[in-house]
Amino acid sequence: MGSLHANRYPFTMIITVKGRGSPSVDVRIQFIEDDKLGEDIEITVRAAERNKRAKKLLAALSNHSNQLTLSQLFQEKYHLNASRIILIMRDGRYVTAKTAEGDYTIKDALARVEELLDPAWFVRISQSEIINLKYLKKWDFVGGGIIKVKMEHDIVSYASRRYAKKIHEMFLKRRAKR
């Protein structure tokens, strides 16, 4: 039978979060070891009411959880850390993932690989390529609706006209969030 070990790791962290235009709020984080969970992690959010701040926290936790899940599934299936990928491209029947450490062949279709990538960071720029925005250095419109995409480690690619408008809108959204 599982047991709780609150005293084994007795820490409670209090973080003061200051919102834009709203009063600060203390968030208490407490770790409790529970053998019944096995390899799982359970997060419980307790608040006086389900207000705007509580909903925002739940949304952030949910989004982060989804990103971790996708990353773990990608790692398990392809034995490659998705966060280290700069560019993924279709290369004949297979897919090549370019990283700072080198190129890796993934024996799967680009569409199936894309399903396991975090859409907040991985963006399709053409029918045959997906980039990781974490490694984006610069993008330029070169005419005719084509976008030249410069990535870290001197990787250059081009977004097709078909994807250019969508990419441009996404870049503008990201810039507005900064």
C-alpha cells in the first residue's frame, strides 16, 4: 500500500506573482511524495474561487503538460530530443532531422513526425520542411511571396508561397507577445 511522505521533503515554496494591472498573488507550491502515483505526477490547484487568475494558471499548466507529453512521445518513438532539432525535412522516403550535433534519419512520413512536435515551436514552412522557432535567427521576404529563413548553425531554408502568409501572421503574433 502506498503512503504519503510530506515530512520526507518538507518544503513549501511561496512565490509572489505580479500580474499586469492586477494585484499580486501568492502561489504556494508544496511537494508531497506519494508512492501510490508510481511514475505519474499529480498537480492540484487550490484557490478560493475559479477566477481569471486561476483559469490562466490552469491553462498554462495544461499547455506545458501537453508540450512535455509530445516531447516525451517524440523521444520514445524516434530516440531524438525534439528540442535539439533545428530543421526537419523530407528526404525521399524518409525524414532528416538537422541538429547542431549532425543529421539524423527518421524512418517515418513527415506528417506523422509533425504530429508529435510541439506546434508552439515547430512550424511547417513548406510541403517538405518544418523549422524549430527556437533556432530562428532571421527571416526576410525575398520577393514573390517567398520567405528566406535563416536558422542557427548557418542553416538557410525558404518558405513556399503557400505557407508564407500563415508564417508571416504567426511571426507578427509572436513579435506582439514580446
